[in-house]
Amino acid sequence: KASPSKGVIRDDFDPARIAAIYKHYASAISVLTDEKYFQGSFNFLPIVSQIAPQPILCKDFIIDPYQIYLARYYQADACLLMLSVLDDDQYRQLAAVAHSLEMGVLTEVSNEEEQERAIALGAKVVGINNRDLRDLSIDLNRTRELAPKLGHNVTVISESGINTYAQVRELSHFANGFLIGSALMAHDDLHAAVRR
């Protein structure tokens, strides 16, 4: 619905309608639950879960186990853990809670130091954020540079700044999947945008 870098992206935000479109194309569906910066809600999770059979990711600034319990209660199948806001002990604690609830973890990195930590922490699914969270700029080279260092036993997801099919095709040499949000939400014809 919204983001810190773009403000409100989609006025006619209807999670049920969006899920009904995404379910035909996506491998998983990311649902923003952060209210302050993204106008998200935990209430969106069960709406999407009832419509789409895919795994549902709770995308939030998770810093407390309570948020993971809440995500699971609201039917999320996985959660995002950002190494930019967590130290190693916090990450281990939160990942253990998620795994105890049979939830997957998408571990987000945005630089080489975080990428090395992700490997040391045994992360199996790593999201490379192409957005610099300090100045909100985008650099798709981040995926190109960090992905090869993660190894073949890690599933790599390229996040942020992906706007065209050409970018997806080119980055697919480095990533197993893509987390695409605002580029789709900004389109008037969401169905056509997702299909492309």
C-alpha cells in the first residue's frame, strides 16, 4: 500500500483482490504488516492466506519473539529477519522461535558484512536487499555481487528495485527468486503487471 521511499503507492488497496491475482503467478506472497512506515496490518495475513495456497511471508521489522507468535497466529508461514536491525544472538533467538512454530525464515542482507553473518548463522534462504536503507537508493549490483558468495546450498531472493522482466531475466543468473512489491502495486492494471 505504501513505502517510506514512495509514500502511498496504491490507493485502492484490497488484499483479497491482490491475493486473487497473485495466486496464479507467485511462488509465495509477501504481506507487509508494519503499520507505521508501510500502512500494513497483521489483519491482511489471514485474508491473503484464505485465498492463496502459496506460503505467506510476514514482512515487518521483527525484533521481538512476540511479533513471530503474532504472525503465526495470523496464519503466516514464514517471517523476515533483517540482519541490519538484529545482532547474531537476537537473530538466533528469533529464528529458533520461528522454527519452533514450523515457520520458514527469510534472512535479509544488504551488504557483505551481513552476507558473511548470514552464512555463519546458517541461513538457508537469504534475501539480498538492493535498497540502501540509509538513503533508500537502489543498486541491483548488490545482488550480482553478494549472491555468488552465498554458496549453492542457499536459496537466494533478490529484493527491491526490480521493475522489468529484463531485470528479472538478467538477475535470474544470480537469484532463485524475486521479492517484487512496489513495482507491481504502482500499476493501474495489476493483473497485466503480474502476468508480465
